[in-house]
Amino acid sequence: MKNERVSLKYSDSGVNIDAANEALSTIKDLVKRTYTEQVLCDIGTFGAMFHLDVKQYADPVLVSSVDGVGTKLKLAFMTGKHDTVGIDLVSHCVNDILVQGARPLFFLDYFAVGKLEPTVVVEVVRGLAAGCRYAGCALIGGETAEMPDMYQADEYDLAGTIVGIVDRERIIDGSTICDGDVIVGLPSTGLHTNGYSLARKICFEVAKLKVTDEMPGVGRTVAEALMEPHISYAKQMQLVMRMVEVRGMAHITGGGITDNLPRILPEGLAAEIDLNSWAVPPLFRFLQEQGNVADREMLRTFNMGQGFLFVIPENKADKIRETMELAGQKYTFMGRIISGDGKVHYTGKLHYAD
């Protein structure tokens, strides 16, 4: 009797096309809600098309950025909460191009998974769509890749690309920053998307906490404190840029204030940050005390409660105060630009909110 050869299907290798199609049919409505009249194609086409209207720009410049969520995804896997990591990703990318004065136009995502679960895909895209709607950009395309030999069955990776636009004469790159300028900070909502490898080590290995345990001194569970979404500062800063001259902006991501603020400083200048000017949120105190982390390391790993910094002329400080208070936006005058070595110099000492 002859040995009959087994007829294999793609699903036998661990790739389920039907599951991908099921997810796609559900997320179409979520994605369409982000569309503007400039989007020229529906989801599922080979290439996404966006009609760029340049009439309002004298000399338009496209600004782009690509990023991921990092190990914050581990928290999503542990908690089963997948609807906020998309917000994290979009907000991070929006803030990165905002630093140069750009307004976001459209966003594309890459979702790679070991075993595709339609409900998880839908929740991730729900977050992406929410982030795009808040930022005013369209989610026009993406890629969902099921790769069983590359990822664990219950894990995935998430990355995204954003494209924005700014008039060339309105590009903000820090080149006009001067000695004596004022540094203003906008508060973060937590860790945002950086420092999670250290935060997880402290919470789960040192403090032996579970995601459902209350984080001592914080008043929230570990999951609630660490999964708080990264916020976008685009709306606040668009208002600020209309009211005053903004000479430089820094998104406080990996490297903290220590490494990010110097990226916009012209040669011969430095930054002086007064640590007494704001009270650091209790989340960071827990991490510092439990991990026995030095102040210097905290300031270079976490945002310490300040997610976005911008630099203005000293004579515009009162205008910023008036603008922020009318808008109900919290802010901190954190320090000033000084003559120096291109680094951040701290005065005072870290102190925490009660």
C-alpha cells in the first residue's frame, strides 16, 4: 500500500488567515472614524493614499518618525489590557514630531504576533484609533503579521510611523535658544513609554508585587499605575505656539530630562533645572525607594512627572502663565538656559508629592 502524502494548509504552520480577516472586518469601522477628507482609499488596499493639500503652506516640509511601545507591552500581556498601548504609540510619535513644530497628518502601524487573536487585535487598534482621533491624524494603513516561529503565542510587538507637516519658516529646532530663556514643563501622566524594564524589575522582582496589588503610597494598583497611557501634548502646544515664540521643545522619553533636553541646545549653552520647582508624583518615589535608585539614575531613566519641556524668551513668561491658567493646563517654570557645556545641570533636590 502506498504512503499517502498529507495535504498541508497554511493553518498547519500556525498562520490563521481566517482569524486575520475576522479582525479586519471588525476594525474597519474603528479605522474609518479617523479618516479625513484627505484619505483617498479604504482599509485593505495595497498602499494607503493621502492627498496633501499644500495651499496653506508657503514651503511645506514633511516630518516623520517611527517608534514602538517598548517593554510596556509586557504589562499588557500580564494584565490582559490591550486597549491603551495603541494610545501610547500614537501619542509618543505625535510628540516626537511636535518637537519640530509639525502637525500630524497620518499614521501607520505594524502589529506582529505569534498567534493572532482577533479580540486582541481589535483592542489594540481601538487604542490606535483613539490616539489618532485625539491628535487629529488619520490611521490610513498598517500591517498585521502572524509569525508563530518568531513570537510566543500570547505575545506581540507593536510599532508605528507618523508623518506630519510644518512650514519651513515655522520649524522649531532650538537654534534660536538664548542665554536667559525660560524652560517650562508640562506634566506627564506616569511613566509614559519609558523606563519599564527597570520599573518591572522593581515591582515584580524586588517588591514581589502582582499587577492586581495596590502600589504602596500611590493609591492605585500596579496595573493602573503602570498602564496609564502616554499623553499627546499637541493640542496644548498648538495653543502655546500661537500665543508666544517657542524656541525649542523636548519630548522627555528614554534618557529623561538629562539626555533629552541637551538635544535642542545650541553650542555654548546649557540648561539649569531647579528640582525644587515641582513635586514628583508618588509613583516615582515608590520606584526609587524600593529599587534604591540614585537621584541621578532616576532623572536619566524616567520623566519624573514632566513629559514635555519647551523654551521661551524670558519676557514671555507672564504670557505663558496667563495662557496656561486660562486653558486650565498645569505647568511648571522649571529652570533657564545658561552659558555652558551643552548639558543639564540640576539645582535643589528631588522632592515628592504627598
